[in-house]
Amino acid sequence: METNGHEHVIEVTDLRRVYGGGFEAVRGISFSVRRGEIFALLGTNGAGKTSTVELLEGLARPAGGRVRVLGHDPYTDRAAVRPRTGVMLQEGGFPSELTVAETARMWSGCVSGARPPAEVLALVGLETKAGTRVKQLSGGQRRRLDLALALLGDPEVLFLDEPSTGLDAEGRRATWELVSALRDGGTTVLLTTHYLEEAENLADRLAIMHEGRIATSGTPAEVTAAEPSRISFELPDGYHVGDLPPLGELGVTGHETDGRTVRLRTRELQRTATALLVWAERARVGLHRLDVRSASLEEAFLHIAENVSAEQATGTTTKEYAA
């Protein structure tokens, strides 16, 4: 399938997964991932991310719907899909007494057309740890080993489950650079992450899951555009909110006050900020602690999380969100 010249290498249609007892963890989701794209799957705890990724990896059969990876069913055509994919699980579970180099050599024997183990260890910055036993590695170093082994087969499609968990800031940035370089080289990457900054920096497109469904999806910019921008400032001495120009005329969709601090919400950030500054100039007053910012992915995510909490507290049924 071709769309705008980019082949969809992952296609998910009305996907469902049901566990024993009838619990439906994935409730009819659809999305696609293009070749050479980084796609992030986000969600609140229990949203169904891991259940979805396991179906894409061919570890279980869907209860309903359709999955295609590189044109094949990853469960029934596992022999055709597995050699062309790399998988980084949340925990590798490698023998603790083996060294890093021994672990990589052992794993390479299970991979078709494996790259030299020393090459992938260098990619993730573990070349100096080749002789170190796995049990002596830090948590972050183990995550880098997990990533190295996922890259041994030079995969066309790479599944990354929480790739930077346990890494320090430097290690996280290095991992982002490596994943971006893989994407630029044509590798398709699907990742799950709890680090919203990671998704915002890496993902070409993303989907946020909520109770087994896709709550919202699109580019990071498209997802954050659904949330209002914010402007906050301290009122000048002697002024009150009522002294400001009519907020509706400024494009303000909502506001709140905390003492002298005013916080405005707007979907027309430039218009609102300009009108506010023009008013301040004409009134010859300063707006102290002025903070103007666009909506963030974190705000979009928290908006969905707040809906989860509200529904659980009130016992209301889950809303249907547009994908």
C-alpha cells in the first residue's frame, strides 16, 4: 500500500485483544506506520500499549481485527516477519554470568545475517564494557545492551518498549540520536514510552491510548494543537481583571486568578498576546512575570489522564474518542 509515496509497513485495523475472563485490553484500534517513520504509542497505565505491541510482534493472536507487518500477519507468518524485525523488550532477562560480548555473540547466533557484535556494542556505547559481566552493569547499561541486541539483525522494523528507562540524561540523548539516525537510514520504529519529552523529540507521528482505544493521534504538533495555549502574568498594582479589555475580544476561552496572578487560555495565541501587550503599552503598565507558551504534549496527555480519573471517580462510561 502506498500513500504519498510512503509504504505503510505496519497496518492495524479494528484490532482487539481479550484476556481470560473476558477483559478487553485492546478495543478496536486502527492506525498505520509508514516506512522510515518513528511512531510513538503513548497511554495511561493499563491503556493497552503493551498488549498492542505484543500483537504487532506476533507474540499472540488477536481476538479480532487485522495486523500486517511488512505485508504479513506477524502471528501466522512469523517466519517471514521475525528475521526483518528487531525487538527491545522492557527487560531482556539475559544470563547474569555472561559478559556483554558473550551475550552479544550468543544472541547473534539466533539472528539471520547478524551484524558483528562489536559493531552494535559500539553503536550503543558499550564497547568498553565488552568484558564486563551482565550482572555488573548498571540499569542504564543493561538498557543499552537490550538495544544493541535488537539491532543485531539490522532490522527493517524496530519495536522499542520504553527504550530509555533507567538511562541518565546523557544516555537518553545518545539513544535519541541513535534512533533518529536509524530512522534517517530507512528503519521504521514503533516505540512506547512514558517520557513525553522523548515522544515529542523523536516521533514523526503518535497515538495516545486510553482504556484500550486511541484517544487522539497525529503529529506531535497536531495533537498539542487540540489544547489551548496559556498566558500568565501579574496584574499591575491597582488593576483588576475587569480592567483588562473584554477577554472574549482577546480570543480568551477561559481564565483563572490566583491572587494577583492571572492565567488565560486561548486558541489564538498570537492574537491574544498581541492585544494584551498593546493594552499594557497604552495603559503604560508592566505585566510582571509574563509567561506565554503554546500547549505541550504533556498537557494533551494530562487532559486525557484527567478524563480517566474523572470517569473512574464518577463511574461514568468511557468516552469514545476520535482517532
